Amino acid sequence: MKYINTSKGPKTVGHYSQAVITGDFIFCSGQIGKDPKTDQLVEGIENQTLQVLNNIEIVLKAAGSDSQHIVKTTVYVKNIADFSKINDVYASFFGNHKPARATVEVSNLPKGALIEIEAVALV
């Protein structure tokens, strides 16, 4: 098992690694829409969604992979009414690549985030 923690990505908000590699898989911890440069959440659901996906990309690149190797995501969202906005950003980010996905509405997220996404990717 190998732990991935890159200074190029946002700081973690707890005791965990940004990702863990085991076998042929990379398990990315949930990312929220924090800008790695400012360590602050960006504003709005669309901007947070894009920032989350960019943060996952940063972590995957540090692990030797990229978003086109994601096989599964889990999306945690504070307001399921934002689903169509999230889906539009998500579809634009991934293009023709369509990882398996689950989307779950939750009552709250760290730092007051509107969205958090975790991912599983191939090395």
C-alpha cells in the first residue's frame, strides 16, 4: 500500500491521505471545492463541482494516473436539487468517459462545502 499526499492539492481537513494505492487501484479520498492556492472554498455549486474534479485530477496525477482512469465516483451533495447543475459540470469535465457513479444527498459536509466527491481509479 502506498499513501499519496501532494502539496499541489488542497490540504486535508483531517487524519487521512489524499489517496491510497493498492494493487491496480487508487482510492481517492473525498475532495471538497477548496482552491489549493488559497485553501478556501470557491463560491457556488458549479464552481465547487469543477474545483472538486480538478482537485481529484491533481491527486490522481501525483499517483501516476488521471481522471480518464476513474472507474467509480461517489458524489455527496448538500442539496439534491443541484443535481442537474452538478451533472452538467461533471459531463463537461469527463466528456465521453463515463465512470460508474452514485449521488447521495447529505445533511452537511466539511467546511460548509456544497459537494464532495470521492473516486476510485486505475493506476
